[in-house]
Amino acid sequence: MVRLWQLARAQREWVSNAVTHEEIPPDVDELYGLEPVIEPGEAAPGSAAPESVQSRAVPCPYCGETFDTTIDLSSGSTSYIEDCQVCCQPIEFLLEVAEDGTLANLETRRGD
């Protein structure tokens, strides 16, 4: 039969062996020696592009419907595939960013 004082002592030992908040590293990137990740919409360190995420209305090259999509200028000129929000067909986005970080051209075409 377990006595109450034995349970209390076991609980104190368990709590004292638990990891304290101070032992947890403040940053996972720092712990594993990784480069920091720049999230979409965040400007790269040293760049002054606070409005790098924009909403644009684009026409679908399949169904012709116009829908709003979010574009991220912080990664520079790029291309990517996004599905149409209306007909779910794959659309290739060709994003061209000017030297000053503004949108120079946005082209959409069929992904097939």
C-alpha cells in the first residue's frame, strides 16, 4: 500500500527532474546551426521592402474567371504553380520583379 507521503515525495522528485524553461534553447535555428528562414511577406535582412506581399486579381487561362491571389515580391523574379480557385486547374505564374523591388510583370499561363 502506497502512503501519501511516498506519493508526495515521488511527485517532488519528478518535478525537480523536469526540464525547466531556462534549459530550452531560445531558437531552434541557433540550436541546430541553421540559417534563419525568411517567411513569406518578411523583407530580407538589409532590404527595404515592407510591401513585398500584394493581392492581385488574375484571370484563369482555363475558365476565364478572375480571382484574387497573393504574390510575394520578396523572393525576386520567379515562377510557380498555383491552382485556380474556381476550376482547380494548374496555373503557371511568371513573376518579374524590378531592381527596386516593385512588380515589373505578372504573367499567367496554362500549366499543362
